[in-house]
Amino acid sequence: MDRVIQPPLVDTTACLCRVDAGLKTVAGAKKYVPGTKLCLQPDIKPSIHPTRQKPPHDRNSSQSPLLPGLPDDLAIACLIRVPRNEHRKLRLVCKRWYRLLAGNFFYSLRKNLGISEEWIYVMKKDRDRKISWHAFDPTYQLWQPLPPIPKEYSEALGFGCAVLSGCHLYLFGGKDPVKGSMRRVIFYSARTNKWRRAPDMLRRRQFFGCCVINNCLYVAGGENEGIHRSLRSAEVYDPNKNRWSFISDMSTAMVPIIGVVYEGKWFLKGLGSHRQVLTEVYQPETDSWCSIHDGMVAGWRSLSTTVNGHLYALDCKDGCKLQVYDEATGSWSKQIDGKMHLGNSKALEAAALLPLNGKLCIIRNNMSISLVDVLKSDHGSSSTDEHLWETIAGKGHFKTLMTNFLSNLPGRNRFKSHIVHCQVLHA
């Protein structure tokens, strides 16, 4: 029996789908098929023309709503306003809530609406010489649980710590007690509450300087266990390219002790190979280093940071007095004194100076925290300096003066716990 020839499903004189496959372009096909025109469905395979199309699959139609009775966009508008300290519980409700809070969309909305919250993250070396870390919620004044620090940094020394994109906490370099100097880089996301690997640095180093400018991570100087212990080399990590690259070497090898970014420049002060005090400044625009000896670095001897374009530094060991750099006179001529000095013990020593919600945040080794409303001082408020200070402390972390006194007695707790890094992350 002769095979029945079915008529074509598509008129070949009006569609290029059935044209010889050797004709790669529509222009070439038109030369051989007069009167042809573009197919209304050019993505159809040449050998398959279904008689009817399947309706598009709506993913949301088979899923339960985020909140019963509300469309998802309105439900998200409600969920993004839940306080950050409750987000850990939200992830446990269902898979859809977990996926929502695990992505960038949820926290990008909070940031764009101005409702993201800043938390203080404190890394501390305990008496057993292990690194532990804690997150403090300044709104509710509560310490929040965190996943453990990866093993490679649980006992590390001289490693760097910085924040990129506002929510990613990076740990890099340092010295492993067994393996020595490291190039390793890891980061923690405040949005997902998880640790991840990042590309290794180009050179092993420890006890180096680091800063963030234009959301790029800069690293310079430090030590290496090789022949040349003090380093001049410097490098930068661009998270958009996910790549490290070398920048210009420093003028002199240095182990930085303090550093600050001011007016787009990176200032470093430390010790040279002969233990002499050195100060250098790096300008990213010209990729150049130069030595500096002006009034700013002459009076700069302690931890410092910038708030609202002004440069502040600690002026006493317990952090209860600040000095302000006056650019007009080129000197640290102004002070902000809290008038309530705590003492000189190691536990009460100020370990970090950070901007937090427009205020200056001072964190001490005993985990007590003071906030200074420096904006009121800058605006010439009639308030006295002591009214600008506010002391907050996390529950269970504030040591009494008696405990501090006992811990400083001879023979007790030779190795005292102390803070090694502090950063602020928002989510």
C-alpha cells in the first residue's frame, strides 16, 4: 500500500522553517524561496511543528502563598519589616521562606528602603588561645548566635579582617600555628549566615595592613616567614572581578600597626625593618605610595576612624576620651571627653573604634560598648561632652570592676582574653 503523504503543517512558501539546513541565514534562504517571509515562531525546530501549544507552566500556581490570603508581593513587603534578630526563626517556617531569606533580593529590598540593621561583630581570642566571635544587636542590646569560625582561623595569628558590600566579612592571610603564613581568604555573609571560600591572596603574609576603598580590599606590608621577613608588596581584591592583583610596592618594607582611610587616601603607620617608625600614604587614583610627615601623622598614635568626613582617634587607653583632627590647623586640637574614665586594666582597654548608625562606637576587651554622638558635637550643640556618651553592654558579657580587679592579680590568668577584630555588618 502506498504511504499516505501528509500535507505540511506549515506553508513552506511563507515560512523559512523547512528551508534546506545548508542555508544558514534568512537572506540566503530568500534567494531560493521567492516570496518567503520570516516565521512568526523562529525558535521552532525545523522538524517539529506541534499542532497545539502547551500552556506555560506557572510555578507559583503549584506553590502555597508566602502568607495565606495575601499576594506574594504584599507578603514580602510585610516580611522585610520583621526585625533582623527574628530572621533566624523565619528561615525555619517553610522552604519558601528559607529560600526568600537566603537570597539577595530580600535584603536588597531592606537596604533600598532604609530598614536594614547594623550589627557589631566581635572576634575575640579566649584564654585557651582559640578565636571565638559574637554578634551584638544594638537595637535590642542582645548577643546573637553565630556559626563557628572555620578551623583554619580558629587559632590563627596576625590575620586581616574587612567588610565588603556592607554584608560580607572577609578573613585573609595570617599565620597558622602549624602551616605558617597563609594566603587563604574566606568570607561570611550576614545575609545567609554562612562561610564561603574566596580566591587566595597572591602572597603569603601576616601582621599586615588592610583597608577598603570603593568596595575594593587593599592589603600591604606585613611579614612573611621566608628570607625577606618584612614585605613591601601590596595587592588589591576586586569582588566584582573576583580576582587579586598587585599594586605598587610601598616605599619601604613595613609592619603596619595602625591605619585609616581619610579623604580617599590610605594612611599607614608602623615599624620598619630596623624598628624605626614609618608612615606612608597610598593614593588609589595614581597607584602610588609616598612618605608623609605632616601634623596629621605626627599626632596620630592610636586607633582611628572617620564619621561624616571627620577623623577621630582614641586619646586614652580605656577609650573614654577622643581627639578630633582639625584639617584647617593640621593638628589634633579638639577633644571629646566622656569624663568617666574606667581605668588602665587590659580588660577595660579599648580594642576597636567604628562608625555605627552615624555614631562612634568604642568596643573594649570586656565586651562593653560605648556610643558617642559626635554629630551633635560637630554641629555645635549646647550639650556638654558627657551627654554625648552612652554606654551599652551585652547581657552576660560585661565584667564587673571586682572581676577585672581579680583577673589582674599576679599569677591569675596569665593569658587574658582580648579582642582581635571588630566590624559592622548590615542586613
